[in-house]
Amino acid sequence: MHKEWKFATKAVQAGYEPKPGEPRILPIYESTTFYYDSTDYVAGLFDLKEEGHMYSRISNPTLDAFEKKMAALEGGVGALSTSSGQAATTISLINVCQAGEHIVAASTLYGGTFTLLSVTFKKLGIEVTFVDPEAEEEEIKAAFQPNTKALFAETIGNPGLNVLDFEKFARIARDKGVPLIIDNTFATPYLCRPLEHGAHVVIHSTTKYIDGQARSVGGVIVDGGNFPWDNGRFPTFTEPDPAYHGLRYVETFGNLAYITKARVQFMRDIGLTMSPFTAFLLHMSLETLALRMQKHSENALRLAQYLEGHDKVAWVNYPGLKSSPSYERARKYLPLGCGGILTFGLKGGLKEGKKFMESLKLAALVVHLGDTRTCVLHPASMTHRQLSEEEQRIAGVTPDLIRVSVGIEDIEDIIADFEQAINKAV
């Protein structure tokens, strides 16, 4: 794979390189198992001494191609596909944090992620402290404990749409000796590559823009290969693993230690595996990611500008607007566009917002985002419903907030649909 290729070329060409006489398009290897002619070779696979596939729960040629393409697009050394974005979040964190240990996370997270960290992780014996990502550096550092093992945040908060201060978070992670793990779902690697801004691990819910068609649930973890796991704080990377006859991950795999451990420990044992058909669809969808994200960003900015000038709209939040608190940060970290998500509230409040959503004809009310089709959602009563009012407020969710995932339809049609729905609601 040619590292000098530009992004759009990698999106089309990376990951799968057929040999003469092989299919030009990535095949779907819909097989649970693989054929061998040597018992010693199979033994070597299970001892992690040989390269190859031992079982599709752990690896598969179709998944491998998708993972290589995602690693290339994010600028990482390796990747691991998962059955969902939640699975990617879970594995990315338990790969570094065990029961009795601690994580610091930004409070501006997707509701499902917040619940995963605040409720489910607590049941697993992992404590999480949530911090305001806009807080001063020393205040965030004060949340760290001697057993803190990761700093976690989203590139663009869901649905607060705050753009992360990567420089600050990377400095905190470096000073505290922990990896910075970033959920880059909203931005995609086309708009932002967190590894270039100090992150160490990047995750995605591929269900969203990576797929782009609302077809397949999935996730992926990308390893930057740039964290010193032998810094004395992560013994599971440096001490012998009894499951593999005393193998030490950093010693054996070097800068691939993190992603290898995630695969051969947690994918092996928990099995949150992506299907080969899903990997095939995602590998194909990535070919148009650059084109789609350009259009999503253009349309979202146009719609945000229209709403900002509407006399029946109380407020609008989109990082590409000069009125956004994240505008200058977006110019720094999202120079190609700010993605397809915006939020707004109508004058009057919740009642009018519900009437608006039910009056839309082109845009659909669905629990989803990142689709080619424009859709809307009410986070307070849907994606963030499990959170208390205070937790919703901290996450950037207000009762009147309407989240819009702007599609790639003609922007004039989108605006016309919003106009008629607003007039019916207010």
C-alpha cells in the first residue's frame, strides 16, 4: 500500500491488493474456518508465532481488508473491526483498564457511551470520572487517580457539537502517562485524524458515516502505534500472558502490542465479531467517504445558516457557524468541513419541536445519523433518555434540542422541507 497516496485514493485502493488472476473486487469470505495442511503451522497460529487466520471470530480475510483500509485512512499501524460502535468503545477501554482501575472521560458523550461508562463499567469494577472538556487543564488533571489508565473523548461531542481541544487533551494524557482514546465517529478520518493531533487510539461506530447507508451495524478500533506501553503503568502489556505461554505483548509485537492484545485476548474471549458481509459493505462504502463528507458538510452549513436567519428559530449550533463556541477550534482541527450534524431549538420549545419533527416530509424521524438521507431526532427523549436532567445538561442536551443529521440530497429540497415544517409548528 502506497503511503504517499492522498486520502481519496487510499479510500478507493487501500486494504485489498489482489494478485494476478484473483478477483478485482474484495471477496466476501463467508467462512467460519480455514484449511491447513500442517499441524505445526496451526500450532504456530495458536501460539501467535505464525501469520494467518485461525478462526473467523478472531480474524477473517474480508475483515482484514477493511481493517487495513481503516488503519490507512486514520494513519494507524493496525485496526480491529467489531460488531458495533459500543463494542469498539468497550474493547478499546478494557484492553487497558481492569477491575479496580479508573478512566477519565469527557462528559459530552453519546448517551449510550455515557451509560456504558457510568453504569455498566461500574458493575465491572471500573470507575469513570466525567469532566467538562472545556475546563481548565489543571481541573481536568485533578480528576486523575493513581490507577487511572485512559483519557477518553469524542472529536465532536454528540449532540453538544463541541470540538475537542486536542492540544490540551493530548498534553494531559502525555503528562499523566495514559493513552488518549478518541471516538472519531462524527468527523470520520476525512475531516479529522486524531492520531495527527496527539491521540493514541481512535474508534468509530462504523454504523454511521463509514457505512453511510444505514445498512450495517459495526465498529472499529485503530491503533496509532505511538504509545509507550512499557512506561511502567501497564503491566498487562509487559508481563507474561499465561494464555499464550508467557508471551509479552510489547516485547513480541512492538508498536502493534495494543491492537494485537485487543484481538487475541478480548475478541478471542468475548467475540464481538463483525460479519464478513458487513466488512465487505463497509470496505465498499469507504470508497465514497471523501465525496459524501464533502456534501454532508456543505449541506449542513447551508441549513445551519438558513436556520440561524429564521425568525422562528431560537438558536442553532453548528461548529461551522461563526456564532459557534467551537468555530475557531473547528477551523484548526476540521479544515475540510464540520460534518453533517447540527442542532437547533424552535421558539416556544419542546411542544413546537415535536410538531416540527412530525410535520417533516423529506427528513425522517429515526434513531440514527450519518446516513445519506436527512433525519432528525430528539435526544432528551430518545438517545439520552437514560440520563438524568443534570447529566443531560452536562452532555449538552436541552429539552428543546433537535438533532439533525443532514443528508446529501439537494439542499434546496432540504430547506424547503424544514420551512414548511417550521411554519406548521410555530
